[in-house]
Amino acid sequence: MDNEYNNNKIETKAADSSSGSYVPPADNIPASEIPEQELYHAKSFWTRWVFCQDAKVIGVQYALTATAVGLIGLVLSWGMRLQLGFPETFSFLGPATYYQSVTMHGMIMVVYLLTALFLGGFGNYLIPLMVGARDMVFPYLNMVSFWMFLVAVLVLISSFFVPGGPTGAGWTLYPPQAILPGTPGSEMGIVLMLVSLSLFVIGFTMGGLNYVITILQARTRGMTLMRMPLTIWGIFTATVLALLAFPALFVACIMMTLDNLLGTSFFMPEIFTMGEQLGTTGGSPILFQHLFWFFGHPEVYIVALPAFGIVSDLISVHARKNIFGYRMMVWAIVIIGALSFVVWAHHMYVSGMNPYFGFFFATTTLIIAVPTAIKVYNWVLTLWRGNIHLTIPMLFSLGFIVTFVNGGITGLFLGNVIIDIPLSDTYFVVAHFHMVMGIAPLMVIFGAIYHWFPLISGRHLNQTLGKIHFWISFIGAYAIYFPMHYLGFIGVPRRYYEMYDSPYMTTGVGLNQFITVAALIVGFTQILFLYNIIHSAFYGEKSEKNPWKANSLEWHTPEMPPAHGNFGKDLPVVYRWPYDFSVPGIDREYIPQHVAPSEVPTAKVEKT
Amino acid sequence: MFVAVIFFLIIIASVVFHIWSPWWWTPVASNWGNIDSTIELTFWITGSVFVAVCSFMSYCVWRYRYRPDRKAEYKPEDKKLEIRLTALTALGVIALLAPGLVVWNKYVTVPENALKIEVVAYQWGWNYRLPGDDGILGTTNISLINDENPYGLNPEDPNSKDDIIVMDADLHLELDQPVKVELRSYDVLHNFYVPQFRAKMDTLPGLVTFYWFTPIRTGDFEILCAEYCGTGHYAMRGKVLVDEKTDYTNWLAKQITHEKMLAQNKENKKLLTAEIKN
Amino acid sequence: MSELDISRLPKGGKGFAHDFAADQTTFKGVPWGKAMMWIFLLSDTFIFSCFLISLMTARSSTIAEWPYPSEVFGLTIFGVEVPLLLIAIMTFVLITSSGTMALAVKYGYERNRKMCAWLILATAIGGLTFVGMQAFEWSKLIFHDGIRPWSNPFGAAQFGSFFFMITGFHGTHVSIGVIFLFIFARKTFRGDFDTGRRGHFTSMKSDYKAIEILGLYWHFVDLVWVFIFAFFYLW
Amino acid sequence: MEQNNKKTTSTHSIGIYLWIWGLLFVFSTFSYLVDWYNFQGLLRWSLIIFFMLIKAGLIMSIFMHLYWERWAIVNVLLWPMTAIMVFVAIMTAESKYTFFTRALFFVTGV
């Protein structure tokens, strides 16, 4: 940066002298640009734990709600797998129930579990702590955001109990079938789904504004954007994507609700169904698909980017090495985020859209592979010459790398338009997206929970149970989804209730049974994890402060778990990035972000 | 040690599974063999990246596992290495994309001599229409569909008169004759997919979509619906039978034209109403 | 507390680089509430954009005749057919209210309580007039011209669908704005912004900056109308 | 809670607001006149867009004070519009394609 503008900046930035010899910089920090944040301190049980305005409590509320609804999604997947592995064995699973399970499983996992958990859960808990703020900038709005989310979840759940049951339109909710009688749940289920999604979008917008503004406008002194942990970068970019992508979903939901309730023809052309003319005219089903995927593709990165960010931090901390190529990592996140808005129609190669779009969207899609690949390289290069502690968060991070690389390269198949033609709508797609945005982010979520659980509860999770949990989850999940690609190569279409009377599909029977058994084992292992969390929250081994010897601010609060307002009397001042591990020239193995250069004068750190 | 070995074993197992997997695509039965070649190329490139990256990871886990006396390297950045890796990746991506786009261009460019046929999808089954002697399919509209005119053909359109109506789930095609399938749906989205032909495309109500292929092998091939279309989606099957020229001509001769069918339907209706009157 | 003197910071492209490399705030001198409103409006822009893009798609892909808005929205005054008259008046009403709002913000900054309050009230009344005229327009189209969301006598069914959906969504924005304008007018008259009275829900201190934030919202409503006017009524 | 920098408080003379207000009236009248004189085709199209953009620009830059804001926020607000422009471009091509397909294969006016 040009020195003439340094009047408002911390002196350390200017201290990178051109002479090459390192001069220990002065620590003087100008006073804060923003006044001390006023907080609403809880006065009763209700305002302390239920209608709480503390982002940390809201984060836990989000996480618990998302987990609860995620368990429903998990149970639904068992039903699907039982039917696929052992058809005609379970009488309670008819085609309608099967399709309802598929739909609700997909929607719950993508939106209500992953999005809410990463942004609502981790976002709320970590953002203020990691950027050195007392709380989110609008605690009240933040609280309302959670309650909107809860209402959205309740509306979604209520659709299980209405006549006709929940919608069975597939999570993409493509019209016309989503609102026509040939699909289960086309009476009330689809309406409740659309209403629930709209509420989710509204609630999320309230929260999302908080996350973005907190990161942009409420960082502590010295915390420049390029000193933020990558976790924050991931969550930040994902939130921005969500704020710009959810509008398309919202609009699509409104239009489909009107099509359903008022009989408008936004997405409904002339239709002759079940022996009669429907009376709609001139609408375009493809319009919905464009709107949906204009939301849907960024949504993939809304789930993936926080995972990218968090896993970078986990790898760095547990390998005791700075993340390799931090700047590249940040730019990769931003570029992936930006590009994700111009690739959406790669989900629509076989949808019957203008065929020449294939050229454009295949190109943009494959361009995204470059920054994504760079991130992968940087993760493994961070391990190179590190000092790797094989703790449970590290194990999950390694599991993430394997599943993500696997899922990422199958994405190269599907993004390349001509290869997508035979593979789209087959099990290859199912395997691909479960690997890349199901298992990979879940690995990160588990790792992150093992990593930050001591911060949240003051206790460690049980390590033995954790190791069992990791190995079964990782190997099991890999065993489920890796062979599933090959079902796709045979040509088995997805969303088939049963398929074994096709001559060339009978070969898949054994494979399907294997996958089902593996899925059940992995699913039940998660109960072990839940037990571990509940048990350890009360009886777990007490954790000392900063058990992983991390540098980022959340571990350096006066109390652990951090109190309301996070940082005692004075906010910390930040002098460096959070990755100063194993710095040469000094005995300390790690230098937390708030340690002033004068305290570690001999450390040969690079400018950050 | 243990961890690194297991990760490495998983990579080996993946490769082994791929090589010895009995589950692989069915032998191709259309001209789209070059789709298979593109997939193979992608497999080679991405597969080696997968093996390389994950093996390197396992190696690091083993080589740099925690030792109290070890100090990790401090190296925030290596511009040269990063630029090299970026360039290499970009090269790989171009190698994947370029042939893909070439084949795609072929896929969307229908040859002149292709026979235009129509595939009609409904919940939950398939019907077909052939252009007849004039080689042109008549225009349609879904709102014209009724008992007498089940395809919603335009009665005013002279091209529709000799259109051949195949109200059956089985479609016959002639060997080595390029076919352009024009896809139409009465109700919801479907997808006309024959795994052995590799090609597929959605059918939409209110739009006509298309693709083309040339069958290169005689035989019976199953049609699957590959776009979710409601409760009966999984049961929406049909059959494509690729015949030699003589068999095809014999089959074609047995089919009925639209004009005849209209007349028949009218006659039937008359009889029916007469019966009711009596 | 040292003041952040924004006028001393670099401007333009250099300022852009400086602000993004700086610590604490990225939008220098922008209060939290204002930054939030801007980002919210950005998100809202995407909503309206998606509506208008859908309108464009429907309109240019339908093979049915698209009704001619100029005639549909014409009024007959004293036997003379005037095209789009009501819409034109509505446009002017909304622009007027936008103008009064801009002045209210200005007086709010100058802490001119009386002037500010009256101007907010004027804006609210302007907004209310707009909503009223929109209600009149809707009822005329529904009861007189027989336009329904699902069909209309003039041509493509999507015409009515999009009309009611887009103007309805915009009208909702206006109505919400009017409610807040009235609340703010009362707060200003009462002097909340001078005394720093605490908010009922958020328990945070009131500040004149809130008026600028409300102003941003109101101008946005006007801004959206500019696009709706062009794309729906004039196109 | 909010920033309280009295120095940054910027007020502008009342004249500029009245000017903009007047201009908005004038341009609204112009765009209304496009309809009144019943221009058609490309002329109508470009005039509508032209007046619309001018009005939008005036509202955003002056009434919403974007003209006086720093580049950081201006850029953050305007760049995302690129995504919208891409969306518009794609949907234009898409709807044209839909229209031609329909005109080619379907009977009109039934």
C-alpha cells in the first residue's frame, strides 16, 4: 500500500521496510473508527436462552434446529435405501411414499440442514468471535432471523401431516408435475413447501445481512480483510451468494404458488393431463428451471464455500503450518463465488433449452475447476512439510479432501456438456452431488464440531468414539457413493422407485443391496455421534483454554466459553494473520493474532 | 502410519474397482461412440489427478506425521509453484473441454438426411408419429387433443394428413438411417432416453425439443424416462426396435395414417352414438 | 476517540483499494444501518430483476397476442381516450414523494426537527395516495375490464398474471414504506431523534441517521417504479 | 451503536434536490410522451430505455447519495448487476428460441 495513506492504518503495515532488514515495528494503534457496541443484556431466562440476542446462543439454536430436521432427512434416506436395496420387502413404501421421501430428504439436507448449519450455525457463532466484534451488528434482527427459520421448519414439518402428505415433486420442484395430480403431495404439500421456502428466504435475509455487515463494518482494529481466517472468508462469500441467489428462488416460489392456487400460467403451457384439458396457456416450464438454477447453482457454493474455509483453518491448525497460498485461497473463494452466477444452466443441458447455451455454460463451468483445483492443491501443500497431528478434526479434513477431490472430478464429467448427455439424470449425478456437496461438507461439519466443541461447551468430545465415528462415516460413505457412479454408467436413471425388470439392470441388484447396508451402518453411526455430543456436553473431559493452540481470536477470549460481549473490557487488537505457526526465529510455536510485534521481536514473519 | 496407509488403500481400492468393475456402460448402439471416447479421455485425465493428489496427501500424512522434535516449515507463499499448478490445471481443463465442445457441436447439428420422427410422451407412456411420404410432420397443438384426434394434430395442415400414427410403446427404426427425434409432451416433463444410444433430451409441454442419432446395431433397446414425471415415472418404459431395411418396410406398411385414423375414429363415434340411441 | 476524517482518505479507484485493504470498516463513514439497508436493497433488486426477467421471458416467448398496455390502462376523461393517464399521475405522485423524502433526509441531517417531520408526513401521504390510486386501478381492471390473474380478454394470459404480481409486490413495498413513514413522522414530531429515545423492540437509541436509511428504502421503491413503468406499461 | 461522526455529516443545498426533482418530472413526461406520440419499434425501445436509465441514475446518484459515497460501496452495489445482465442476455436468447420453436411446431390461435 502507498505510504501516503497510512494515517489511518496500523503502523505495522508500513513497517515492511524496503531495505530488506527486518525492523520491529511499533505497536501504536489508532483509536477505533466505530463506537463501542451497545448490547442488550438478558434479564430473564426467556431473554437469555429462548429469545436471546447473543449471536453465540442463536448460532447454537440454529445448529440444534438444523440437526433435528437433518435427522428427519436421514431417516427418510433409510426408507429410500431400503426400497432400492430390497424392493417389495417393505409394504409401507409405495411409490408415493418413496417419492415424498426423496423430495423431502433432498430439500431438508440442502436447504434446512447444510445452509442453515453453515451460515446460521457456524456463521453466527464464529463471525463475531473471529473478527473481534462484540456481537452481530443487529442482534435483534438476528434473533428474528432464527425464529423465522424455526417457523419455516415447522411449516415444512407440518406438510407431513396434511391430506396428501408432503410434496413428492423432487427437490427441484419442477413444474408442471409439482402441481399436477400425477405427483404425490400436489394438494397441500407443495404449497406448504413453497411457503416454507419463502419464509426461509426471508429469515435468512435477516441473518445474512447481519453476517455481511458484521464482517464488512464491525471488525476490530487491525483486522483487515486479508487477515481474516479463511473460515470467515468462506462464510462471507457464501452469505453474499445467498443474498443474491435466494431472490431467484423466492420469485420462483411466489410464481409457482400463484400457478397452484390462482391458476395462473407462469410455468404452465397448454396441458392435457389425465384425459382432460387443463386450461392453462402459454407458460414456460423452462423459465422455472432457469430461475431455480440461478438460485440452485450458487446454493451449491453456499454449502461448499464455508466448508472450504473451515477446512483450511482445520488443516492449518492441526498441521501446525500456515495455510499455503492464503491470498490465492481468498481469491479462489471470491472467483468461485462470482463465477457461480454464470454457470447455472449446466444443470439444464438436457432440459430442452436453447442448445447453443451448451457451449457457453460448459466453458464457464470448466473454468470454475481451475480455482477449485488450486484450493485442493493448497490444502495438500499445507500438509507438505507440516507437523501433522492426527486429531479427529484433522482426520475429517483428510476425509474431506479425498471425498471432495473425488466429487470434484466427477463434476468435470457433468460440467462438460456432451458427457453430461448420457450421464445426467442417472445415478452418476446422485453419486456426484452426494460426494461433493453431501459427504464432503459433512466431513467438514463433523471436523468443525470436534474442533470447536471445547470452545462452545468447555469440554472435549470423547476421542475414541470420535475415531470410530470418523472411520465408519468416512469409509462407509465412500463405499456408498463411489460404486454408485457405476450404476450411472450402466444407465440406471435416478428417481426410480424400482428398476429390476430391465434386462441390463439386473446386474445392479447386488450393488444396490451393498449400498443400502452401508448406508444403514453409516446412518446409525451418527447416533453414536449424537450420544457423544450429549454425553460430552455434561461429562466430557474438561478442556483447557485454546486446546489446539490456535491463533484466531475466538480461542483468546477472557472466558471459555466466551461470555456475552465476547471480549471482556477491551476488544483485542490484531497485528497479524491467524496462521503464524512454526515461525522461524522464535521459540513460540504459534503466535496468536493479537500478539503485538514488539512481544515477538525476533520472529521472522512475513507481512500479512 | 495406520491412517496414511488406509487412505492410500482407499485410493488403490478405487482404481482397482474401476478396472475390474463389472458395472460399465452397455455397448453403444448409435453413432455416439465418440461420447464414450470423450468420457474415457476425461477418465484418464481426472483419474490421474485424483490418484496423484490423494497419494500425495497420504504420503504427506505419513512423512510429516507429528513428532515432538519436528518443526513445520514456514512458507506462506510460493508464487512460482502456484502459477505452474494453475497453468497445468488450465491446460487439463482445455484438454477436457475442447473435444467435448466439438462433439457437442455435432450433437446439435442435425444432418440433412435425417428422418424426422416425433416422440410423444404422456403420463406414463410413449407414442410416436412418422412423417409419412412427404417427410414433413404436421403442426400440432395440445389444446386440439380430444378423443378423435389424440395427437392434437392440426386438421388444417396438409402435412398432417399422411403422418403415420404409432399408438404403441414400441418404435421401429431403420438401421443406419439418421433419425431426428422431435420430442413433445402432453402434460409434464419426461425424457426420452435409451442408454445404448447415449443420447437423451427432456420433453416439455409447450415446446418441442430434439436430438439426433443413427442406430448402428439391430436389436431391441429399452426406452427409459429419465426426467421425474410423477408417481409412475419408474414404470414409464417403451422399446426401440432397430430393424434391417426389409423388416422396417414391412412394419411401416402395417401402420395407419392420420387421415385414416380420423375417419376410423369418426366412424366409431357414429356407431357408438347410434348404439347409445338404440 | 479519534475521529475518522473521511475527507482525508484517498478517493476513487485508489480509495477503493485503500478501503478494502483497511481494517475495521470497509465502507468508510457508512453507519451499520445504512450499509445494511444498501445490501438489503441489492438483494431486493435481484428479486425485482427476477420478476422483470420472467416478464420479459413470458412476453417474448408467448405466441398469443400481448395486450397493448397503452390502451388497457387508458382512461376516458370527458369522452377523450387518454392513454396511460392514471399511470402517469401515479408516476408523478411517487416522484413527488421521493422529492419530499430527499428533503426530509436533508433536514434530518441538519437536525431541523419540524421541517423534517412535516416532510416525512408529506411523503407518507404521497405514498398513501399512490397506494390508493393503485387500488383504484386494480379494481377498475378487475371489475370493469374483466382482467384476472389467470386470464384476460385482451390476449396472453400472462399479462394479467404479471401485472397483478409485479404491481402487487411493488405495492406491498410501498405500503410497508408508508407504515414506516407514519411511524417515523410520529417519532420525529415527538423528538425521539433528538432525545435518543430507545426503540420499543430493539431497545437501541434513536438517531437521525435512521431517516436516511428510511429514505434509501423509499427512493428504492421509486427506483423500482421507474423500471416497472418502462418495462410493463410503456414497452 | 451507530457511528457518530458529526464531521462526516454532509448536507447539500436544497437547490440540487429541487433541480433533480424537476428533472425527474421532465424525464417522466418525456417517457410518457413516447407513448402519447405512439412511437414504435426501435425508436420507442431505445427512448424508453434511455429515459429509464437517466431517471434511475438521477435517483440513485443524488437522492440516494450514491454520487457522494466512496467507491468501495458504489462498486459493491453495482458489480452484482453483471449477474443480472448475464441472466437477461441468456433469457432473451432463451425466450426467442422458445418463441421460434413454438411458431414452427404449433398451430397458433386455437
